[in-house]
Amino acid sequence: MGGRDLLGLGGMLVACVVGFTVLGLVVDDLAGSSPIGAVAGVGIGIGLGATVFVLRALSALRDQDE
């Protein structure tokens, strides 16, 4: 797993958190439910980003062993 792969993993993690946070802010604005949407967006983004991060890292490590 090279530096470029790690950079891609980090970027994907940041994109998940930022993307779902923005989506939560938009939901808050439309529904007037501040800050519930933003907090939920951060939580979903962290959870989803971490899950994808771990799955891709494990896949890369398995490919490296072969």
C-alpha cells in the first residue's frame, strides 16, 4: 500500500464526513431542525467513512500478501 493509496483513503474519509455534514446542514435549513441534521450528518459521515476506510485498507493488505 503506497502513499498514493493512503492519500486516497484519507481523502475519501474526509469527503464522507464533509459531504454528510453539508447534507445535514441542508436538511436542517429545509426542515428548520437545527442542529439535529448537522449532528446526524457528522455521525453518519464518520461511521460510513470509517467503515469504507477499514474495508479498503483490509482489501489492500490482503492483495499485498498474495
